[in-house]
Amino acid sequence: MPPTTTPPTTFQLPYVARLGFVLLSITLLVYWMHVLGSIVTLLLFSIILSMAMFPLTQWLEKKGLPSAFAITLAILAFTTVFLGVGVVIGYEVNEFMQMLPQMLSKVESYTAQMQQWAYEHLKISHKMQVNKLQEYTQNLSSKSGDMVGSAVTTTGSMLGMLAIVPVFIFFVLYYRNMLTQFLYKVFSNTPKSKLNGVFSKIYEVVHNYLYGLFLVTLIVGMLNSIGLLALGIQSAFFFGFLAAILLIIPYFGILIGSILPIVVALVTKESPMYALGVAGIFFFVQILEGNFITPYIVGSKISINPLAAIIALFLCEMLWGIAGMALALPLTAILKVIFDSVSYLKPYGYVLGEPEVDKERELKSTKIQALERELVETIHETTDEVKAIFHKKKPIKKAS
């Protein structure tokens, strides 16, 4: 009788130990992502932009161009667009700089009125006001020198880093097949079909997010500009589209972009009601953008609930600053796709997404719209057939 062999028992760590390892791994990951923040953000921007350029690159390659040449042409096309936008912004900035003398004279007028009011109501003499103003000005100038130097250094380093982005984009696109094979080897236990499905979903989410963000920027920029033109604010298109471009920072971008036109309205207009009008326009556009425009154009593509988006926004800002705020939404959408594809991470994907009730309502709405389109097409076809039958009938002549 052969000896019975007992199956080997698998050792499993206690839940507390596993939780400790997970938290330690997350801590180390976040620490190194913060330490290497500049290079990590550049790589992430490059990967996202390479996804945006991939359709054009693929189309050029199908036309028979070599891969390197097609990628170079795609990068040059996108760079030309960005440079065109930069030229327009530079032109508007030049116009804004021509307004500075008028703004400074207005500020002096407001300052004189405030000094007179402080003298009449608070009994503060003009001499004391001037002394205090000089003291604050000296403190501000001493601090502003350091701030300007830091801003110049930061801007120079950012421009230097941005010059590397096209190089990263080129190599990400050029070695995309090798990178795909690398991921196949890393996740060798996962079927390739499942990995391809995840890659396709990530590409679709990022591409739809960028396309939707572009459409939302155009719509919001036009709405802002029309409102500012109605109030007679100078450089209306510049301020309108500047606030719209800042939509890349979710929920807070348009609020940041509204500060400058409000200040311009206070300085260049006689009545402060114009500033209130500007604030009202941006508030109204913000309501439209947050509740109607973005949810219908972008929200249905990435399915991230507002609470998760705001938390991701603050966490990424703490991690990478302004660049993190711009990356928060697409990275959260990518994480949701990954979580939804892994069985034991699906609860986290669920909590990042929209409630199931909203999804069911959206699915029903889509089905109703499809039925409405089919019904309208059927009515049109039936009407055309009836018209054709009616026109084919000839009038019957009566016998004389």
C-alpha cells in the first residue's frame, strides 16, 4: 500500500501583517513619487499626450511613412498648435499691458478716496496713513525680490523640463510595441486578451477625456467671452478663454481665472456693479459647466464621482503641486479602469465611480434616445412611402 501524502499547506500571513505591508508599500511609493516628482510628472504628461498624438501617428504610418518620421510630424503638428495658442496669448497680454497706465491711475484714485474716508470716519491722519503705506511697501518690496527670483528660477526650470517632453513623447510612441511586450512579460499570468482590454479602456478613457476637455474649453471660453463683451470688459476673449483653459484644474480653475477680469472691471469701470456682473457671469458659467456641460461631455466618459475627484485633486496637489492638479482627473480615471479589471480591487473602483442608480438612469436614457431616433426614422420612411404612392396615382378622367 503506497504511503499517503498530505498536500502541502500554504502559509498565509495574518490580516494585520498584510495590511502593514500594504501601507508600508504605499508609503514608500508615495515618498519616491514625491521625491522624483519633476520627472514623474513629465513622464505622465508625456504618456497622456502620446495617447492624444497616437491616432495621427497611426494614420501617417498607414500612409506609408516610416514610424520615426510619422511621429516627428505628429509632434511638430501639435507643437505648431501650441505655439499658435501661445502667440495669441502673447498678443492679448500685450494689449493688457497697454491698459496698465489706466489701471494705475484708477488705483491711485481709489487710494485717495480710501484715505479721505479713513480720515473722516476713523480719524486717521494722512501722515500716519502715508507712513503705514510706506512701511507695508518696503516689506512687500523686500519679500517680492525673493519671490520674483524664485519665480524666475522656477519658470526657467519648468521651461527646461518642458523642452524634454517632446523627446519623451517621441520615444513612448516609437517604442510602444516594446513597452506593450514588457507589460505582457510583467503580467505573464494574466491572459493577453484581458490585458489588451485594459489597455484599450485606458486609451479610450484618456482620449475621450482630452477630447471632451477640448470641447468644454471651447464652449466655456465662448460663454465667458460673450458675457464679458456684453459688459464691455476689455480683452474679453483673452480673459474668457484664459479662465476656460484653467478648467484643466477641476472645480477651481474657472474660479481662479475669474479673479483677473474682476480686478480689471473694478479698475477700468466707474461703477463696482461691473465687477459684480463679471462675478455673476463666471458663477453662472461655472454652474452650467459643472452641472450640464462637463457631465454630459466628459463625465459620461470617465465616470468619476465629484467626491473622489475633489479628494484626488487635493492629494495630487499636495504631491506634485499645480501639475498634480492637472493630472488628478485622468490618473483617477485610469486607476478606476485598473481597479475594475482586478477582482479584489473592484470595491475601490466602485467607490471611485458614479452610483449605480445614475448609471441605470443613463442607460435607460440612452435606450430611450435610441428608440426615439428609430421611431423618427420609421415615421420619415413611412411618410416618404406614402408620398411616393400618392404621387404615383394618376387622376381618373371622366368620360364625356
